[in-house]
Amino acid sequence: MSQPSSSTVDAALNVNALRASCSTCSMHQLCLPMGLGENDMERLDQIIGRRRKVSRDEYLYRMGDPFVNLYAVRVGHFKTCQINAGGEQQITGFQMTGELLGMDAISTDLHHCDAIALEDSEVCEIPFPRLEELFSTMPTLLRHFHRMMSQEITREQSVMLLLGNMRAEQRFAAFLLNLASRYMARGYSSTNFQLRMSREDIGNYLGLTIESISRLLSKFKKEGLLKVSNREIELLAPAILKEMAAGNASCR
């Protein structure tokens, strides 16, 4: 009997690794497998297409691409953007480990934004037609997917509130607190973290200039609200930042 080729062995090993990925992934309590039993976890593992590495500044998908997969961020950070009425790029969100990308395309089967890696990242590809098949027999999975969609809608509504009604310092304080809460949910520090996005990207997202972001960083630092070292941020007064984001306080 002929021996299997090395490529066949490697492929088999890769399949086995993928089948174990959800249960061993440190982010599975935030991602789709949340709340699933062992048997259901194995069924979900079997539909995961592959892990895909995405280099910094590389597109995961582009606006107008056909919808095939959802993508669970396993490692790294992404930004999503659209082209506004003036033909300029508008950042619509920042995504991190444990979050899903691609839900914008479910209704039309076309992606409505670009997804770009902010650093070297890795995603798990989840073929959506196969995921839909699981929904019919795994109500826990369907409920959690609906929760994730609801969270995405809530996040988009929060951005609209940021851009529509808040002063610049409110917007920036709310942005920092949002990042802090998301890092805390992932088991990281909620007061000491690195900004993976550039100041220009933050300004674009918040509807502010890069100069405004630099001024706000300096102002918050001077007022003792932050420590700043390049992209390293330490929140020194989260309670004051919360008051500021709510419009109940301001920098002196």
C-alpha cells in the first residue's frame, strides 16, 4: 500500500487543528461558540473553512465582493470603511479579537464596506450557507448569532450619536471607554492598552481632524486623565472620562 504524501498528511493535520480550534481558542466565549455544549462545538468546528492570515494593510474583503463567509477575528485588529458621498474613505468601525466581520453582506449577498487589517491578523472563515444549516438544529447558536447582530446594530447607533450630538472631547472620551470595555471583556487591562489604529484613522472615525485628536491627547494628558507614550494609553481617571462622555464634565 502506498504511503500518503506529505501534503496529504499536512492537510489532515490542519483539518484536525481546525476542528479543535473553537474549543481551545481563548476567545470562544466571545465568538460564535459561546454557550455551546461539546457536541455542538464539534459540529461548528467541522464547518470552519480555514484560518486565514491577513497582513497589515491587506484587505480581507472589498466593497462589492460577493458574500461567501463570515470571519471571526482570531488574532489582531481590523477597520471597516466605506466611500462617502464626496468620494472619500469613511471609517465605520474597528474590530478586534472575538468579533465577527461580514454581517453587512447578509441581506444583499454583497459586502457594503472594505475590511482592512490594522496589523498582522488571523481570521477563521465561516461559510455562511453551512452556518445557516446549523441554525435550524442548534437554537443556542442562532440565539447567540442574533445577539451578536444586535450588538453590531447598537454599536452603529452609538457611532451615530457620537457624530451627531457630542462635542469633540465627549467623542474622544467615549471612544477610549468603548475600547477599554471591549479589552476588559477579553481579559485584558481596561486601563492600559495600545491604540492599534492611527490618529488619522481615529479622527476619520470620530469626524475630527488628526490635529484635533493630537490636541485632545495632549489636553487629556495635561489634565491628568491619561498617560500617553506613542500608541500606549493608560487611563488614569476612568470615572471622570465617563462623566465627560456623558456630558457631565469637561476638561478644565
